[in-house]
Amino acid sequence: MMNKRLFPHLTFTFSLTLLLSTGCIERELPVLGREANDVNLVEANVGVDYETQLFYSLQQNKVKSSCTQSEWCIALKDVGTHVVMSLNSGRAMKSINLGFEDFFVDVDVSAWTAEDWTVMDPRGTGPDVAEGLKLIKSELMFLDLGLDENNDPLGIVRLSLIEDEDGHWRLRIANAEGDNPETILVPHLDGYEWHQVSLLNRAANQIEPQTQEWDVCITQYMELLDGEIPYLVVGLLTPTDRVQVYETSNVDWEVWKTNSWEGLYFSSEWNAIGFDWKIFDLSTSSYTVDFDRLYCIKTEEGREFIMRMLDFYDAEGNTGNVTFEVLER
């Protein structure tokens, strides 16, 4: 029920509804004039098969860009001492690092079981979680590219970082057996936190907007239920160092408009909002929203927002239409 795919349309609603097509192009939607403490109603449609990813700006009140799950595989980030790699877990990607430096070492990948693969921690790659997926120079990794829109396996590739220079990274990629090797040049782009790469097309493919231009990613991703069971879900992620989230069961808007946030613990974990604002009822095969959750969100620029989730269905009863309301304090 949760692992659905299609190439859907995209809907975004302020006081009106605009129909957008999918694709990795900038979404310059109008910012409506509003007074302080006005509530914005947002509909973000990831499609009935959850194939669309949306990058939404709380500050500008718009979707800044969108793409399909198939358009990128990994994202790279320079954290000073090393390079961190993020996987597109919305495709159920996984990794194995054997610690080898010989890129063409003979490995029987068919002998690996599901337990041998590592699913990326949905909490992210921050220091308060773990060091994340380190991409060590010359060290061989194997990546399971996950599933396509028809739920068919996309295969396994070898990957290694062979250059880490001021202006770019250079990756070596080959198929699982080490055949058809190529290199991928990934430029360091000023103003961007993460740099996306398509391993399917073997090319850099910048997806997300500039760092200051977005706050929340609305997407399908791989959650670890009970900390260990991988499961595809739809939710809201904050995979940027700029944003922190505090969750409360006190859902009185009037209180949170004016009360002090000093002393509250704000989480930097990517899935601090996550997926569990909705509940799936097996007896009815339908979702209900938990209205007893409210999210306080702050950015490094000092702006503060209150968010409440409202729905997961569109007017026709299709899932994938994430509806929430946002208020800036």
C-alpha cells in the first residue's frame, strides 16, 4: 500500500490551486501578500505512486523545484574532513562497503543476502546521529540502485571516489562485475549543500535548489521501523543543516504563536517530522491523520514556523496529496 509509483502531476495550493507538471525545473510560484500570523494552506502532491519529490520553501511559501525519483541516485556533501554521501532511499537504495581499495576485485555479489546490505539511517548524516555514509577516497562501495517506477530492480554498481579537489569530485563507476567502467565529474556548486548524481545516466544532475531557497523535502523515503525494519513511507524530511524541528502534542495555535521557544530541544534529524503524522488502518485500508501533533520549525536565519498536518488524500480519494498548514510567528 505504501510502495506505489507513477509519474504524477504536482499540485500546490495557497488560496488557489495551481497545476504543475513534473520535472526538475525551478518552480517560481507567486508569493501571496500576507500579514504576520496568517496561516498558509499547502497541498503538495507526490502522486498516487509517490514518484515525485518536492522541495518546499517555508520562507517563500512555494515549491522551489520538483523531480521524479528516477532522476538522481546519490548526493555528495563536503563536510571538511571527508565527503558524505546520501542515498535516494525513496527508491529503496542500499549500500555495502567492503573496505577494499582494488576497484576491480573479484566479488560474488550474488552471494549477498538482504542482511549484508546497509539501509541509510533516515535520521540523516549529522554529527548528532552518526557520521553517515563516508565516501573515502579510493575505497570501493557497492550500491543497490533500488527499484524503478514499475518496482523492477535497477541493478548493482561499483562506486569509488578517485578525486576530491577544491572545484570537483571525480567518481569511478562500473557494473556489479566491474565491467564498463567510467568516471563521473561532479562540480562543487557554490550555494548548494548537496550535489546530486545520477548513477543510471552516469552524470552529475543537480536536483535540489540552492541551500537558502528551501527547507522541507516532501517525498517517499525508507524509514527504519523499530530502528531496524526498512519500510517505504511518504513524509516530510529536513535534510539541510539550516532547519531544526520540535514536535509537541499541545496543538493550540494561539499558545505557539507567542510563547517562548527558549529551552526547547530542536532536533536536526532529517525525519523529525517524518511519516507518522498519519496512521494506516489495516481493517479499512485507509489513512487517518494524527491531529494531536504540531511541529515548531526554526531556521538558522532566525525565522520560526508552526506546522500542522491535515490530510493525505486529494478530493478524489487518492493518496499522495500531502496537505498541511503553516504559520510564521
